[in-house]
Amino acid sequence: MRGLATHPAARGLSDDCAVLEVGGETLILTHDMLVEGVHFLPGQDPADVAWKLVATNMSDLAAKGAEPVGVLLGYMLDGDDARFVEGLAAALAHYGAALLGGDTVAGSGPQVMGLTAIGRATCRPVPSRAGATPGDTVWITGPVGAAMIGLEALRAGSGDSLAYRRPAALLRQGQALAPHVSAMMDVSDGLLLDAHRMAEASAVTLALDSAAVPIACPESRRHDALRWGDDYQLLFIAPADVVLPVTAIRIGTVQPRGSHPLLLDGLPPAEGEALGFEHS
């Protein structure tokens, strides 16, 4: 598929969003899908599913420092659609995005839905996964592992599951950071996997200090938290002398590209080790 994405706006499909110049305006376009049994549990509250569908796309816009404009929805009817619409309305109002159109279909089997989000750039150049240079520093906006604990709570029927059910897209933080970063992306598939992708895009090595990464779970779960997705914190690279406009935690440094794109406490991950959620 990458061979088809020859337009400059596609960024070679190596980024989370397309960046399209139209009549002096820079539009940010992204599309994410949710699949029942993969991204949300069968029988989960449709209002929460709608919220997550919007938030995951808004998080992609956040990583570009973009301001939301609107969305296009692709939705597979499932019988509890009023509750989905209720959650959709709440999420769109929260993020200041308009429903601009889309399509609905009937079907059988696991429910599948997708959302295209359209944003407006607030900073140029628009941040990408590329751009990190040796001597830069690696930062994250907050803890990872909250969604992991939230999913376990949801499955158990007790405990706080909000982080999994209704993740937060950090639009304000992304807009504030965009003028200051060398590279930025959201943590959707796991911190280590997404850091690996950023290193590959920038042709550098990211050296992370595992103990510096904030986690929202017991210390005994740190290994899992670093590899879990759905947290939607912003992972970004900035010059060493940067004065950040938002609260963030420094978790590593950028080194010249060595034999491995990612180092964790000075060592590359074990060969064959899963770093996060890989889409098949």
C-alpha cells in the first residue's frame, strides 16, 4: 500500500496523519477504526465506544498540534444505536468537532466502525515522527498503564475502568508543544513500540530510562505498562535546552543511530520480544 501513497500529504504513510496544503490552509487528516473484540469488549456501553472512537482520532490531531474542525463517521448498525449517538454527541462537544457526514451500514458479525477527523494546523512545520536529532531529549506527557488497569477492571466488573473506556486526547498540550518539538506522536500501541517507530522514522537511536517513565499501575506491572497501548499520552522529542510550555517527564535521550533503534536501560530489547500492539 505504501507504494500507492505518493502524494506529499501522505508522508509516505510513515506518520499518523496526512498533512494537506489547500489554498493557504494546512489541513490535518486522520482515520482510525475500532473492531469489536479487538478495540472494545462485546457488550460494552456503546456511548463509551463512541467516545473512544472520537478520542483516538483526536489524539492523532493532538500529536500534530492541530485544532479539530470536524469528522466523518462510518458506522455499522448494531441495535443500540441511540446510546452510541449519545456518546458521539458528548465526545464531539467535548473536543469541539462537528459531525460533517459519513455513512451507516447494516451487517452481521463483530461490529466495525471508523472515523475520519479533520483538523487545522496551528503550527508550521507540522510535527511528525521524524525530526529527532542526536543530543535531543525524549519526553512523555504523563503515565502509561492506566488503560491496561482499566481494561482489567472492566473485565472484572469492578474498579476504575475510565481510562480504557473514555481516553483523553491531549489537544491543548499538543498545540502548546508543537512549536517546540523536533518530533511528536501519541502513544497508542505501547510506549516502547511507538518509541521504536519514532526512532526508525528519524534514523536515530532512542535511549530510554525505564525507571523514569511514569506509570499508573503497581511497580510490579512496569514491564507490562511500557508495552501496553491505549494510553494516548504524547511522546515527543525536544532540544536539550528547551523550556516546555506544559508539564512533561524526561525519559531518555536521542543518540546517533547505532545497531538498534531502541535502547532500554542501555540494552536493546530481547530479540523477538513484543514491544506493543502490532496490527496484523
